[in-house]
Amino acid sequence: MGEIRVRDLRFSPEEIGAFLEQATGGPAEGIATALLEEKTEGWVTGLCLTVLSLRHRSDLDRIVTNLP
């Protein structure tokens, strides 16, 4: 039986970048990716909510910077 740890459930910086590129259809900036990793701790739910916030906007850097 395998063991799943918290770190196995979180996205790595590379995975966050790939997720953002796929979800937004454009390149993910390194700064935005690093800030999202810090603010969401790599949790996919936080990343999905951020992408939902971008549906009608394209200012990823500003949105990520203003996250609590």
C-alpha cells in the first residue's frame, strides 16, 4: 500500500506554470508562478480559483499580487 503525503498533493512550480499556460492559453510569467506558489502553497483549488478570476481579465500579475 502506498502512502500519500501532503507534498505529493501540491503542485510544483513547474506544474503551476504548465497549469497556468494551459488554463490561460498564454505563457506563464516566472514572477506570477512564484507568487502563486507562495500564496496557494501549490494547492490546486487555489490555482483554479485564481484562473476563474481571470476569465474576463488578463492581468495575472496584478491579480496574483493582490491575493491575500
